[in-house]
Amino acid sequence: MFNNISELRRCNRRLLEALAIRKREQAPLIQWIGDVFVANAADLRNAYPAYVSHLERAEKRLQEEIRSNDRMRLFLEDCQEEDPTPLQQLLHLPSKRLAAYPKILESILHETERSSPDCDSLKEAIQLMRRLGTVTLLRTIQLNGGKGGASWHELVSLEIKQSVPKKETQRQAIIFELIQTEADYVRDLELISTLFIRPICTIAPPIINRERTSEFIQAVFYNINELLEYNRKLLDDLHAMQREEHPFVRSISVPMLDAALNWRDAYMEYITHYPIALYNLEEEIANNPAFRQFVEEAKDVPEARKLDIRSFINRPIPRLLKYELILKTMLSDTPPDHDDQAELTQIIDILKDLSLTSEQGAVASKRKVDLWRYSTDLIFGPGDHVQLELGDETRMIVHASQMMLNPRAVTGWGEVFVILFDHYREWYE
């Protein structure tokens, strides 16, 4: 709950010691103070973002503990007899102090003679403290998976935005959007495990027979954890780059190219298998009331945002298309002489090829699923039974569509659904 509060305390103690030294050296009239903050800015930057970005989780954890733990609640009440400040407020002291630094320094600058050598130091210190506040907000957005995060334009001052061409501000906004949506995507991949996979394995009594639980999870969720690992690494790389370079991320080509090359096989396998996964899921929902209820209840979990399990397992497919669209837009706002021109084009080509190849595999799987469905649903009339061998791995559907048929009966033309299998010729001959 308190995260890196000890590190934060050490950083502020060092700042306080530096201020105390300056006071001893220059009292009663302190001539320079901006340089002290400039010298300690890097130290503060290592501690404040980590602490403040963790506050939302810390508060949530504290509330949960107070609700479930009477001894904790009584302990906090006893503490307030000595100090009436609630722990919730104490947790936010560093956040308030961080917001106060630029204001205090601006007040000092306002009262400082323009000829004073401290002016430049104060201006630099103010910029560093403001940047520290922005980086802290950025880290908060990152830690919370992008939820409730501001846009790039909201995080960057008008002065900074006006210092670069409009196309560059548009490009930076797109980079920011890519990172934000990547955080959303990774969070949803993680939810697949917490909302579905883990409960299916542990719920008692089981909603799926334990003897086939592993088989069912493999059939429906396939290699989703492998995708999660690739995308989690991509997100970590993008976040590190964003924290280091904000507000102007020079390029995201290196982590994106690395990801596109490394995850190719994993995504191809997942998308190719998707029709089979959906078939197994639909069959379980249709035939297992307990599982059907579990799926419906999962939608009511706040983190699920009313989304169905089908939406979650489908998530990787539109995400690939989203990458392509975002990168194309980014490319249009990238200067002709920028390194990203060639590299983004290469990444887009890789993604296009992956989408095309995996789509072909998905079509083949869809045909296989259709065969399974026809094998289950076909009903023969008396004396019409034919051994179609639809379970054969080599069996294929050549064509399937609706047709108008006139069976030379008084009823006239009627609509029928016709399926042509690959072994029709063998029977005909």
C-alpha cells in the first residue's frame, strides 16, 4: 500500500539537507535556491512518479482492508486520536507537495530581480518540476492501463505544442494513442485469464468436467497467453520510451518492428484457430447451462465493461488491423526524411502479409467447422442415408449457397440450401 514511500522520504531528506546547507551558507539573505532544485530534480524524478501513480491502487487496497478487517479499522481510529488526519489524506501528501513545487518556485521567481543569477536557475527548476508533474501523470496513466487517461494534447502545454509544426503534434498524438490503446489491449488479454481461464479451472463445483477442462481451455483460448507475453513486452518497451522522451517520442519503429517479427507465428496460429475456438465455445454455451450462466455473470464484472466472452477472444483479430491503420496515419504525418518513413512502411507490409496469410488459414478452419456443423445437423429421410464421411480431415466444401429449385411438383419453385462436397464426383461416377 505504501509502495516506495521510504525512497521518497530519502529523496526529500536529501533535498531538505541541501536547502539547510544553503541556509547556513547564505543566511540571513539567501541569494540562490533554484540550483538546489535543479541538482535534486533527477533524484525526485526517480521516486515521485512511482509513488503517485500507485495512489489509486493504494486507496483501493486500503478501503478493501478497512471493510474486511475490523482490527485494521480500529487501529486507524486509534491513530486518529493522536493525529486527526485520516490515513487516506496522509497518503496524498506527496502528490500535493509535488503540485506545490512549481507554484512555490514561481512565487520566488516573481520576487527575484531580473538581474539576479538565480533567475535562470529558477526558470530551469520550474520547468523540471512541471516536467516531473507531467511524467508522474503519464506514469499514473500507464500504471492504470490507460484508463481515464488524458490525450497527448491535454498533457502538453500550448507553448510546447506551438514550438513544432502541426504535423508533428498530430504525429505525437497518434503515437500517444497507439500506446494508450496498446495498454487497453493488454489489459483485456490479462482479463481473459482472470475472468475466464482461472475461474474455469478453480470453480467448485466445476462448471466443466475436470477431465476435459484442459482440453476445453486449449480449444477455446489456444495460445492467448503467448500473445499476451509478446504484447506485454511491446507495451513495456513503449512505456519506457514514452517516460524517457515525452513529450516528443522520436520513433516507435524499433519496438514495433521487433514485435511484428517475433509475434508473427503466434498470431497466425491464433487467428487460424479462431473459428474452431468459437465453435467449441458456442457448443459449450448451448449444451452446458452452468457454463452459460458463468458467461452471463462474467459480463457484470465491472472490468468486463458488459463485454461478452466472445468479444474478448476476438480481441487479437481487430487489433492487428488497428495497428495497420494507426501506422498508416502516422506515416502520413512523418517527415519525408525521417527514418520512420522506411521502417513504418516495412512494418505495415509485415502486418498486411500476416493479416492476409492468417485470414486464409481462418477460412480453411471455418470450412472445417462448417463440416462439423453439417455432420451434426444433417437429417436424412427414410432410405436416403448416405455415408458422407464429414469427419475425414481431407473432406472439403466446394460450394455452399441458397438456390431456387423446381422439383417438378405442384408446389412450384422453392428455396433450398445446397452444399457441394469435394467427393461428389466419386459418388456420381
